[in-house]
Amino acid sequence: MTIDFQDLSGTFSTFDVAISLALSFVLSTIIASVYRYTHKNVSYSQSFVQTLVLCGMIITVIMLVVGSNIARAFALVGALSVIRFRNAIKETRDVGFIFLVMAIGMTTGTRFYLLAIVATVVICLVLLMMYRFNWFKSDIQRQVVKVQVPPEREYVNLVEDVLIANCSDFELVSTESVRSGALNELYYTAQLKKDRKPADLIAALGEVNTGQRVTVLTGYDQTDI
């Protein structure tokens, strides 16, 4: 039986590999830098930013391997399908950056160099403009109110009376039993009146919930919970 080892790397030159990987690295680094600069929340992860650069370069290698061969493409899809990511994506914005570096990796791997450069520049400029001018910001700031009360209905009424006095709008999101049923934990979303502060709401709720725990989270649209 004759064993034939065939090197398929002749389908692309060494220059193709070098320029594709180098360009993918540069463009992915630019995207990662824009992500770091425009990141607002407290959950910044250095490993995630480094992964953006690696992802762009790895996709480039994959596209070089696949080329125009359909069989190789299906084989790679089957191989990559066994990968499972267990870390939850906290921001939908992060997903956009992942897709962006994947797209850049695909374009550099298929040697659409000009498209990769133009796409990176244009999309990064759009991201910087959205960050600089704070596009689509909502001027309405809502709070998440979490308050523990005894299970009797009268305490719920007292809490809601306080919310009516201090908030222009509120809504009960959920009720949960804690401490083996000794207390109920109420979750509300609320919008404070203009002349009220979170400390005022906490003090008012503390007077009607028998000294149990009160938590008010403000600006949760920009904070990880």
C-alpha cells in the first residue's frame, strides 16, 4: 500500500499567508483598541479584548485553509461545532465586536484586503462617533428597587404608597420568598420624581419595612447586574 502525503499549501503563497495574517492582526488590534476606548461598563475584560485579536487571526487562517473547497468548509464546520463557550456575553455590544473581527478575518483570509481595510476604518469611525456624541441615549433614568418586607399584604401597600409619593412611575417586576418564608423580596422598576434622590427613597422605604434590607440601583442600563 502506497501512502501519499500531499502538501496543499501550494494553493497560496508564503506572501499571501504573511500579508493576510499581518493585516488581520493590525485591523483586529485597531478594533480591539476602539472597543477598549469606548467601553463604559465595569465588566472590562483584558482577556476578551485579546480574544478579539486572536479571533480575527484564527478566522483568517481558517479562510486560507478553506479557500474555495466546499468539502473542507463542511469538515471545518463539523470540527468547530464541538466547541462550547460557557462564558455569558454581558453586553450585546460585545457580540457586535465579535462579529466584526470575524468579518475582518474572513475578508483578509479570502484576500479582499481593500474591503477589510475600508470596512475596519468606516465601522470604527461609526463606533467612535456613537461614543463621542452618545447616540441613542435615553434621558429617562430608571431605578431598580429591591425591598424586603414581612409577608403580610399591608406591608406591600405601604411600600407602594412610598413609591407613589417618590416616583412618577413604577412597576412590580417580581416577588420572591426569602428566609424560609419569613420575608418577601419585592423587585420594582421605578422612575424617581425630579426633586427626589435615591437616598430619599431608601430612607422612606426603611421607615415602612420594619428595618429590612432596601436596595436601589440607578442607571442599570450602563451597569452590569
